[in-house]
Amino acid sequence: MTITERTNGGVCILDIDGPITIGPGGSDMLTDKVRSLLQQGHRQLLINLAAVPYMDSTGLGAMVHAYATATRQGGSVKLLNSTKKLHDLLVITKLSTVFESFDSEPAAVASFATV
């Protein structure tokens, strides 16, 4: 898994490429990246899942941890471009009620203006 960081309108976007799973370069990498961004003062995080083919329970845990950590620090985490498989996983686990999810980057970035 690789994580590329970029900004759009003050929102920090994390483009993830590869599965988010247990093991080296997996869910721990996402947790560490989010923690680092929050320490740098980034509070509006958008996780782009377009290139994530699979996420296991550890990956889901990393997503929940990112959300909880950001929320405690006055920030927010939203999702972008969930594949059908990932969307179904979020629905089954009821995490779709926790995460705001968008199919359009401009809409996702604009949603942070109301936060």
C-alpha cells in the first residue's frame, strides 16, 4: 500500500493505492500517516479509496481509529470514491453511518466548508 498526500482547498487528501490490511505497509501505515498529519495541524482529512481493492478488519480498525483521533482533536475524516466492495463493507459494518462518503472530490472538499 502507498499513501500520497496532497491538498485541495485546505483539505488534506490521502490517495491510497493498494489493500488496507494487517502487516507491513498496511493499516499501521494509515494510522501513522493520520497521526502525523494531525500533529502538523491538518484537521480536515479526506481519504481517497478509489485504488483500494480490499480492506480487512484491521483496515477497518485503522479507519475508525483515524476518525476517532481526528474527531477528538477537533477535526474530521471523510471518505472519497469508495469502490462498491468497500461501500458494501461499510454498510454491513454500519460504518456508513459514521463516515461521510462522497463520489466527487469537489463535493467532498466543499462539504468541509460547513464543518
